[in-house]
Amino acid sequence: MTFAAELDDVRQQIRQEGTTTIRFWPSVAGSGNVLITGTPTFSILKDTTTAISTGNATATTVDGITKISISIDASDKTVWELRENYAAIITWAHGGETHVSTVRFDCVLEPVTDLNITLNDFIEEVVDMDERLERQAAIQAAGRTAEQAASLLAVKAWGDVRRWLKANAESTGGFLPRLIIDREGLRRVVIARAISRAYRADGGGPDSESYLLHEDWLIESQARFKELGPLAYDSNEDRIEDSTIGSWATVRTRRTW
């Protein structure tokens, strides 16, 4: 079984005015990840049925299965606007059948998907975490390492924290693609959430040690998130945070006499 940190349920990001690769691991129900045949193709949609980019994707074989990669050049700001929910429609073949998959991604000023979280970050928080992750990794797949398990949890945890960021932004009139954030502070949040996930992966009921530790680290991750304070945004795309909200907002006033 192949380890892959690029998970389908975690939103990917590309950098505006840069070249970024988005990835997809094809899978079939009942078979898991698979080795595809032929050359996969893609089309990218923004807000209509007309594709803004089409072409052949790159298929790479990794330990007997396929990883599909699409390189996106977002240098044209009139085409690649700062926004969420771009769709990469990927067509691929396996077992004599054609499959069509959709990968959603966002175009942002500062991608934060790569936070460089490793097993060392877990151990610095919990000294015996390597033993726990080594055991979990061995159960998940033959040959999987504690380092890979840590990376997997970190990617999943980032998905959780992104949803917290999105909820915060929407509640305050912010616009997530323009977010400028303290990466060091964000790493602390994701690490705590990943450790919470590690304990929850051990299972156990509400009174079990693993569940109580999961709850403890979930609370810790939420406390660290609050320490980030008010989120900052860049309204004029100079990569410097400012106090101007970068999306439409409504202010309601009332006249008094």
C-alpha cells in the first residue's frame, strides 16, 4: 500500500502569479488506489461551463499505483482571480472504464498548505509520540513509518484548521484567499490538532485514556487558534496585511434623533 499525503478531502491551494502543482490519487470503490491506463486529461473551470485551461495531466507510477499531477501557471491575474472553488475535472481510465473526478482548489495570495510539520514537532509536544505513531503506521500499511503517519495526520489537521479559518473569515466579513497569517502561530495550531487526531485514532470510549487525551489536545488546538487573534487580510495584493476587508460587506446603520 502506498503512502500519500495528498488527500482528496483536504482542499489544495495554488499561488496567484506563480506555478503550482495540484495532485490527485485515482481510486475505485472496492479496489482502493489504482494504476490507470492511458494518459489522463483535465479541464479547469472557474465559474462557468467554459474551461479556462485544458490539457494532458501527468501520470506517475508510485509503488504500483498512479499519482496524477496538473501544473497550473497562475501568472495571468485576469484569469486566475483570488477566489475559492476552482474545479479540475480529471478524466482517467482503469479496467476498461472511463472515470471522471473533480478536485476543488483555491487561488490565494499566500498558500499555507506546506507547513513543514514533521515527527519531531510531535515529539517536542509529547515525548513518546513516535512510539504511538509507529504502532499506528504499522497497522495502517506494511512499511509505513511513524514519519509518514505524522505527515498524514498533519495534512488532515490542516484540513480541520482551514475550516476554522474559513468560518472565522466568513463571520467577520473576510475573504480567505486574501488571508495573511502568522505561519509560526498557525503551525502550532495544526500540530496540536494533529496530536488530537493521533489520540482519537486509537479509538476508545469517552472514559478511555486515548479519548480524554484527544479532548485535551483538541481544547489546546482551539486555544492556540484563539491566540492568533483577529485575522489579517491584504486588500491591494502587496503581500502586506492591512485593515481593509478584501470582500463585499454590508454595514447597517440607524439614525437617532
